[in-house]
Amino acid sequence: MNPPNFDSPIQNLLQLTSDLRSPEGCPWDKEQTHRSVIPHLLEETYEVVDTIEKGDDNHLKEELGDLLFQITFHSQLAKERGAFDFQDVASGVFQKLVYRHPHVYGNKAGIGTGEEVLTQWDQLKQKEKESKGILPTNGSLLSEIPKALPAIQRSEKIQSKVTKQGFDWPNVGGVFQKFQEEIQELDTELQKKGSLTSKKLPYDERIEDELGDLFFLLVNLSRKLSIDPETCLRRANEKFESRFRLMEGYVAKTGKTLKDHSLEELDTYWDLAKEELRVKFLNQNNMDSK
């Protein structure tokens, strides 16, 4: 068959998606279901995030296209089942966004900050659900939070939900104090199981429980500090990777492997990598300020 050749790029994409699923289409695409392509949907989403953080517009355009194809593909699968199609998806989100932005398309009075917008958003969202007869599953406000969310993101969603109901520490200090208490509880459990000088301790459910409390509190502390925990951890990962790659470069110049060096020697290379990145950062900031 010939590729679609409509005037509209969206129409071309929709027809292409339909062609891939047609009897004469792609064998792989014809085998897929909503569930089978979940990994691809997640992968494309993270690739979009990656290009945004890199500030790479060329690749961002490409990755957004890949993500858009995931949406058209799921819409095509639903269309084949007689559930809905892409037009329904676009129309639905359009109507929802108009309704949830009365300060833009209606009365603009009383909304002056982003926080006020979010408060109004939640109120309108709740009204939508009530009008549709949608009630919290099992009577819990937390039931609507997707189980499939990454653990850190779901933790933040849980805490945001309960905070809006007044169940929260009044200030940052309260969370930080609780965090120190949880560290002490973890230390107590560690001392019961073995020395902290052990290279590695065997799995223990109680230790896992205490460590989980710490992770949960770190997310809460991040929220209190207006820091997205997922972004924060990704940046920490990137910072470590950048330093480690530089350290690998220093080691490579010696003609030896990482394991050929002592920990003290590797720490020296690590410090050199930190300093090199610090100077690079300062120079970049100086260039940006000119």
C-alpha cells in the first residue's frame, strides 16, 4: 500500500496507525494489545523527559512524535474494540481543560497565583467526578492514585492528597525531626542484626520496613522544600555518573583498571573529578552571565 498523503499531519499519522493494524499491515503491530505496549509507552515518556532535561530541542521534537504515536496506537486499539477513537480522546481532553480553566475562558476574578489555580483545579475535578457519580473506591481518597506509578511519584501523590485534608506537619522542621527519629530507629535495627562495619548485611524485613519509612519521609521533606523528589534523584544519579566517568578517565591514563587501585587512590581521583566539574560549572555560569 502507499503511505498516507493527506494535507493534515495528524490525519496522516492516524491513517498510518490504522494501516499498521490492518490485515495487510505490520505483523508485529497487529499482535499488540494495550497491555503489551505499556513498556513502550513508559520508555517513550522517559525519553521525552530525558531530552527536556538535556535541553535538546531537535531530539525533543522527535521524542514527542514517538510519544504521540503511542497515543494514536492506543486510540486505534480502542477504536477496533468500538470503545472510542482519537477524536474522542482529543475532544474529551479539550472539553475538560476548558472546564478546569474558568479563569482563562470565564470569570478571571479571584485567581492570581499558581497555588490558587491548583486549588480550583482540585475542586472542579471533584465536581466532575460527583456529576458522573464517581465515588472514591472503598471510600478512600487514596484509592484513585494509580498503583502503577513509580514508588517515589506515588508516595508524593499520597502525601499531597492527605495534606489537602489537613493531615500534615505544620512546618519543615517537623518533618526533619521525624526523619532524624526514623534514622535512629533504623540504626537500632541495624545494631540488632550486626555491626555497621559489616560490608553487607543479609535481608531483614524489619530493616526494610524502617528504610521504607525513611524513603517516605524523604519524599515528604522534598515536597516541603518545593523539590520534585524524582527530579532530585535523577540529578543525583547524573551527578554521580558524570563524576564516575571522569574518574574512569583518570584511571585509564594510568594503564590500570579500577580494581587495580586502592579505595584511597580512587577517592583521590573522585576528588579530582569533583573539582573538574566544579570549575566547569563556574566557567559555564560566567559565560552565561556575559
